Amino acid sequence: MSQSLARHLLMSETSDGALLLALPATAERVDSIHRAIDAASTWGEFRAALTPAARIDVDQLFVDQEVEAPEDDEEFDPSGLPLYEDGGFPDWVGKTMLTEVPASVIRSCGREEKSMHDGEFVRFEAQHRQRILDALAELGWTVEERSDLLLGD
């Protein structure tokens, strides 16, 4: 990954006032999966709506979990996705921020919390938006605000 891409994040806000930050590849993959889940009526429609990277992730998920993938003409039900009901798929951006956002920004602007089922994650409050943007800019990061992204809640 080039240096400029490695220092660029996309940001979205959740319905409860948290900010989610992700590398573009992560954001685009997670957004693709959420949109496909929301729109699909068959498994074929679900697969067709995914980005190529997300499609690879979904295919690999079935292989890793040793579950047979449904046929394209079968009615889509997200509970048929391995790990979906447990919150293990798609990626939880609150958790990916632990590795994609600089630790110093997490420490100074966010909170590391623990979920009973999913372990550690980061929470950034929307009210601290400017402080977060300033801290990232000071480290050479750029942030693109994207209200159109579905990164989870």
C-alpha cells in the first residue's frame, strides 16, 4: 500500500453519535456487504451487489466455516452467512479501528471499550470530531467524511 493511501481514512457517523474511521478498502468492503444484505432478495443478488474484495471475503467465509454456500436462486437470508448472527461478519469497524487508526489518536480522542461477546473496540464521539481530525492531521493523515457509507452501528 502506498504511503498516501495508508494515511487516508474514511469517516462515517452512526445513528447513536459515534464516529467510525476506516481505511478506504475496509470501508468500501464493509459498506458493500451491508448494502448487499439490505437489498438482496436472492443469494445471487447478494453476491452480485458485492465488490470483488467483499465477494472473496464472503466466499472464503463459507470455506473457513465449512458451510456450503447457498445457490444463487435461493431466497437470501443474512442469517445464512456464517458468523453474521454472532456479529463476526461483516467486520465491525469499531474493532478494525484498533489497527487502522493511530493508537495515539485513540488514546487522546477516543475510548477503548470491551464488549462481552466481541472483545475490545474503539468508540469516538461525534462531539469530538474536530479534535479527532486535528490529531490525525498532525500525524499526516487525511480524512474524508462520507455520510453515504454504511459501516455499521
